[in-house]
Amino acid sequence: EVVHVEHHAVANAVGAAIAQVSGEVDQVFSGVGRDVAVNEAEALARQRAADAGADPATLTVVEVEDLPLAYVPGDARRVRVRVVGDAGGS
């Protein structure tokens, strides 16, 4: 038995309308401390989200990953940052 709920035909449109825009950075930093690397990655992720159409006033950091790379010299670390925001930026 297939049950069709009311307004089932527009469910995808509703999901698309409330979806958020994201920006992500996954980069290796070397020769800088953790705070500098994370701050630079966050700034770049925010810019990417805004460039993709997110409203900069609504951006929120949802994920930060900082992995020191012992096999690379120079205090290297892989930093991954993801931010999301509501669509509608300029």
C-alpha cells in the first residue's frame, strides 16, 4: 500500500528552500601554530560560503578538525573547517 500525504508533490521544494549553504576548507598548514591555522581556514571557509550565496551574518562553524602531521617537518597540520549559513547573501 502506498500512502500519499497531503502536499507530497512539493516536499523536495520545501527541503531545497530551507537548505543551508556551506563552505569548506581542507588544507595542510606548515610553520604556523594551531590557532593561526584554524583561524585562516575558518576565514577561507566563511568566504567560500559567502561566495556560494550564504548570508555572511548567518554563518556558523559546524565542524573543525585539526590533525598534527608527525611525518611532515615544520609543525605541519591538516585543518578542516566547515561553515553553514542561510541562503540569500550577496
